[in-house]
Amino acid sequence: MRPAILVAALASSLAHGHPQSNITNWAEEIWDDIQETITCAGCQGLLGTLKIVAKLGENTLTNVLTDVCIISGVVDPDVCEGFIAAEGTAAHYVLSNLKIGSRTADAFCAHVVGLCDYPAVQPFNLTFPVASSNATRPPPSGQQPIRVAHISDTHVDHGYTPGSNAHCSKPICCRSYTPEDAPGNTSSPCGLWGDAHCDPPVRLEDNMMAAIREQDPAFAIFTGDIVAHDMWLVNQSSVTYDLHSTNDNLGSLGCPVFAALGNHDTHPVNLFPSTDVPASHNPQWVYDTLASDWSTLIPSSSPVRTTPYGSYSTLHPNGHLRIISYNSIFYYKYNFYVFEEPLSPDPSHQLQWLITELQAAESAHERVWLVAHIPTGGPDTLHDYSHAFDAIINRYAATIAALFNGHTHTDNFQLSYSDYAEPTADSATAIAYIAPSMAPTSGPPAFRIYDIDPVTFAVLDYTMYIANITASLAAANSQPNWTKYYSAKEAYGAKLTPPVTDPAVELTPAFWHRVTEKMEEDVAEFDAYWERTTRGYNVTECVGDCAVEEICGLRAGDAQHRCSPPGGGLGLRKRDGSGAALTEARPARPECDDGGFLRVFGEAVRRVPDLQGYIRRRAEVHAKSRG
Ligand SMILES: *[C@@H]1O[C@H](CO)[C@@H](O)[C@H](O)[C@H]1NC(C)=O
Ligand SMILES: *[C@@H]1O[C@H](CO)[C@@H](O)[C@H](O)[C@H]1NC(C)=O
Ligand SMILES: *[C@@H]1O[C@H](CO)[C@@H](O)[C@H](O)[C@H]1NC(C)=O
Ligand SMILES: *[C@@H]1O[C@H](CO)[C@@H](O)[C@H](O)[C@H]1NC(C)=O
Ligand SMILES: *[C@@H]1O[C@H](CO)[C@@H](O)[C@H](O)[C@H]1NC(C)=O
Ligand SMILES: *[C@@H]1O[C@H](CO)[C@@H](O)[C@H](O)[C@H]1NC(C)=O
Ligand SMILES: *[C@@H]1O[C@H](CO)[C@@H](O)[C@H](O)[C@H]1NC(C)=O
Ligand SMILES: *[C@@H]1O[C@H](CO)[C@@H](O)[C@H](O)[C@H]1NC(C)=O
């Protein structure tokens, strides 16, 4: 029965004097029925309707999607219009080609809408030039470590206006969107150095670069996301300006900088089609702009091998460390083009390129750092790609000293295993260091300094630095103070049995596995980790399933082994393991909104009753008005 019919039946049964005790049964049935309309099949039906609308033309589709976005009330109407103007072409391309009921459609309904189970991983036939290796991780050299800075997610907002409204209705604030938001007109003015509801001003980036210069790093890595979150307002020229600005600022560090592409570092946001998509969709201008900026950050003495799509492989000047920076957005669920029909086994053949580079490094006895924006074991990477990538990591585990990522804005790490059925210190094969953001929306602005073995390039320790920008508001003319927040060996190593505090010892994958075991044993250690993820900002309660899921996520370099339900933060959890119930999967956390239209769409499915009927009616109106 449809919910409306059920409600009518309930009313009539009450009118006929059915005993009160049966109302509970009815309520339960209605609840189940409502959920049935919000199901995997329901999602496929919705995509079928959108595909029909796409056939009516790109204009009709974009008009309808704009209506859907506005009626959902997730973001303001002007934000909706900006999103669709930017992403309409991609939506039209993808929906026109989509086959309803296909793995692609299932992947969409799982990752974007959270209504289908993740399709089972389809293993990609990886061919390794050399099938296996007997290499092992080299022991530390014992030589004096070098310092390496890790910066991520700067998101500088060149429109940041001190004194404007910090509590506006847009995804980011601290701009005079309306006269009421202007300085002098608001009771919640933004400070000089930033605010938790806003992307930061360029003066914070200048200040942070100065603090990093004082650390005298040998080199730096930057894991992407330069552009601010005003995705509905930006365009090619403003994004180009932003890219040049932050890359110039990275150049001011006075040391080599190895950077990676972020999902925000283009326009329209997130959209990086593979080579299977017609070239007219390709943001070649971004790849060219970044390649040109990066060539000034990488020492001219370092030989660089580049791809045409934002990846490169280069040797650190001392000749023994290979840094491979790759385009992780090819595997990202909010990259509309990822939902190709059929799903590409290896978008733009980048995985095969990675294998070639890793094999060359192994054969040359180099060590490798893999640098990218999005951690591939996260909830927002398609499982096929996460699995294939993880298989590559496992094959070259002895050569890869570590992986470095950003994107989450929080302070995390991620482990890979040779055997996910038995995650142990012995089966832990790789560690990804996920650095928090400079953008202060999920905690105080932060950067990391690693202590690195100058021979093996293994990570020996790291120290997090943060600045209290709230304090600097109070004293108008004072500068933020970048202070040590914690170091890995003090905060984690000292708590292990036996403790690992010797500065000469590597933080191996086994070390980080033991850290996760400690968190399982000792709630206080988990809580301390959890508080550090947001640098003490807005710390939510995370106990029971939340803690289990978090630790499980730290151990899921292959994302199919995560324990959280489909949809990431969308909050659909299996009520009893069999059906989806509308309960929150995790406590809400401060989170950066970077999904553009797809994120809004995922929420619209849940918020708008009979969305499919609404889409049909709007399509009729728009199709008629055009012809
Ligand atoms: C409750 O409703 C069911 C039908 O759904 C009926 O068989 C049953 O007799 C009712 N129980 C009572 C106590 O009336
Ligand atoms: C993978 O390789 C095997 C052996 O070469 C082959 O039988 C199989 O068809 C391949 N699968 C795909 C999806 O290409
Ligand atoms: C690894 O070591 C074993 C035993 O020493 C040897 O038989 C094998 O050929 C080696 N494999 C490689 C890839 O070097
Ligand atoms: C403050 O708001 C009023 C009323 O909307 C408007 O007239 C005025 O121009 C605003 N002030 C500024 C500085 O924008
Ligand atoms: C591009 O965006 C910037 C920032 O939003 C704006 O100032 C500029 O007018 C825009 N340019 C074009 C050509 O639309
Ligand atoms: C930041 O500074 C403000 C103002 O001095 C103070 O109230 C707050 O506790 C500080 N926050 C942290 C995390 O130290
Ligand atoms: C930074 O530290 C200096 C010296 O300790 C102090 O004078 C200044 O007020 C601090 N600034 C902020 C914003 O806390
Ligand atoms: C803090 O977290 C809560 C959820 O626990 C959220 O509702 C609130 O918006 C957050 N506050 C800020 C300032 O991010």
C-alpha cells in the first residue's frame, strides 16, 4: 500500500472503533511502507524519471533540477541556481547515458543517495610487471632527521570581509551577501583572522606560511583544495586567480613543494571526467594552470614525469625519494562523471600509470611517497577504485614509505592490510597520514611538521601546530600564535605497551595498528584521539557503535571493509541489518560541504515527499513552456 492509502485506512479503522491496541501495528506498518518508498528500488525509479527528463533536453533537465534543489530547502535558491548552472552539463551527460538497474546506477544510489547497498567490488585485472617482491621496509638509518611540512585544504576566501556576518544563510559566511550581512549591521561579526563558519582570509595563509618558514622545512607537501566553498559563485577566471595566489604563497616557503590536485581546484567543482568522456567536458585549463604553477614549486633539478590529467612523479633532489602525486578525484563520489556507463575499470588508466611508476621505483631501489587529496579508503571513494588502489599499495608496500592525504579537514590516519579478515600489527602494510585543514571550519587552523629519516624517508614522528584565531579576535592587532598541539610519539607512542618514544624509531604501519588496538582497549585513549580529530573544537560524543565504526574506518584502506552504512554522512542505517531506517548513523560533526548539487540531491530524496511525482510535474511544465 502507498502511504496515503495506509493513512486513509488507519483513519477509517479508527472511525469504526477498532481497539486502541492495534494502532501500534498500523503505525509500524506505515513506518515500513514509508521506508519502502525510500529504497534502492525507489532510487532507481527516480533515476529512470530523471533519465526521461534528460531526454527532453539539457534545458528542461536543468530547470527541473533547479526546482528540486530549491524545493528541498537544503541551500538558498541562488546557491541552487549557481550549482545547476555549473553542473547541469555533467548531469545531462551522465543521466542520458545511465542504464537503470546497472552497477553504475547502484553505485550512484549507494554513494550519493545512501539507498542501495554498495555494489560488490568488481576486481580489476591489475597486471604487475613483476608479480611479487621480497623487499622489506628498510630499518631507520639513525641519521639526524629532516623536517617536512604538510599543509592541506587552505580554501582561502579572497572575498573575506572582517566584521561581516558569521551566521549567514549560505554554505560559507564572512561576506556581505546582503546589506544585513555587512560590517556594522550584524551582531555576529567575523574577526580579522577567520571564523569557524567561514573560509579564511588570505592574511591567515600569509601568517601560517611565515610560521612554517620558522620551522625551516627541507621540503613541503600540499594535499590540495585551494579554492573557497563559494562553489555557486566562482568561475574559471576566479579559480585561476585563487590557484596562482596560493601556489605563489607556497613558493614563499623557500623550499621545494610537492602539491596535489584537490576536488575544489577547478570549476565546476569536483568535475574531472576520465578520458572515456568526450574531450569537450575536460577541464584541461586546470591541469595546464597547475602544471605551470607546480613547475615553479618543484626544483628544476628534479626530473618530472607528468600525465595530462594532474598527476606527476618526480625525484626529490637527493635522488632517493620518489614523490608521486596523483589525481584522487577520478574516484570521488561527487565527481558526477565517475558514474559512467559502464563504470570505468581504470579512469584515464591512472592506476596502470601508478603501477608503472611504482615498479620503476622498486627496480631502482627508491622509496616512494604517494601524495593525493582524497584518502582512497574514505567513505567517498567508489569501492572498485579503493580496492584496486589498495591492491597496488599492498604489492609495493615495502617501497612505499607512506601516503599523505587531506580532504577530511580532520586529523586522521588510514591503514592498509595484507589480510582484512585479520587486521593485526603483522598484516598492516601501509599507513596514510591525513592532515587537517588550514580552513578553520572543523577546528582551529593547522599544519604538520614531520620528522623524516633522510635516508629511508620513513616518518619518525610528527608534530601538529594550531592557532587559536578566536584569541586573536580579542586582541585586534595581535597575530595568531602557532603553538604545538601534540606530537605522535608523545600522544600515541607513549601510551603503547611497550611505549614507542625513541626518536630514531619509525612510525610503521604496525605502530599505527597498535594505536588502534589501544583505542579499542582504553576508552580514554579513543576519546583523546577523537578530540584531536577536530583539535578540540565542537567535540561530539562518540561512544558505542560510533567508536567501533571510527576505528573500523581507520583500518579500511580498502573502503569495502568500512563498517559505516552506505551514503557516508547521509544517516541511513540498517535498523536490524535487513532494512534501512531513518536514524542518524553518527552524531553530526562540523563538516565541510563540498558535494555541490549531488549532495543536495542526496538530501532532497529524503526531504521531498513523492520527489518522483514532483519531478514529473515540473518536467511537464518546463517542457510545455519551451515548445
Ligand atoms: C488487530 O488487527 C488484526 C489485523 O491486522 C486482527 O486480526 C486482530 O484481531 C486485531 N487485534 C485486536 C485485539 O483487535
Ligand atoms: C581478467 O583476467 C582473466 C585472466 O586473464 C580473464 O579470464 C578475465 O576475463 C579478465 N577479467 C576481466 C574483467 O577483464
Ligand atoms: C624471493 O625469495 C625466494 C626465496 O629466497 C626466492 O625463491 C624467490 O625467487 C624470490 N622472489 C623474488 C621475486 O625475488
Ligand atoms: C545596513 O542595513 C540597512 C538596512 O538593510 C541598509 O540600508 C544599510 O545600507 C546597511 N549598511 C551597510 C553598511 O550595508
Ligand atoms: C568570476 O567570479 C568572480 C568572483 O566571484 C567575479 O568577481 C567575476 O565578476 C566573475 N567573472 C565573470 C566573467 O563572471
Ligand atoms: C582561544 O582563545 C579564547 C580567547 O582568549 C579562549 O577563550 C579559548 O579558550 C581559546 N581556545 C583554546 C582552544 O585554547
Ligand atoms: C601571542 O603571543 C604573544 C607572546 O606570548 C602575546 O603577546 C600575544 O598576545 C599572543 N597573541 C594572541 C592572539 O594570543
Ligand atoms: C557543533 O556540533 C553540533 C552537532 O553536535 C552541530 O549541530 C553544530 O552546528 C556544531 N557547531 C558548529 C559551530 O559547527
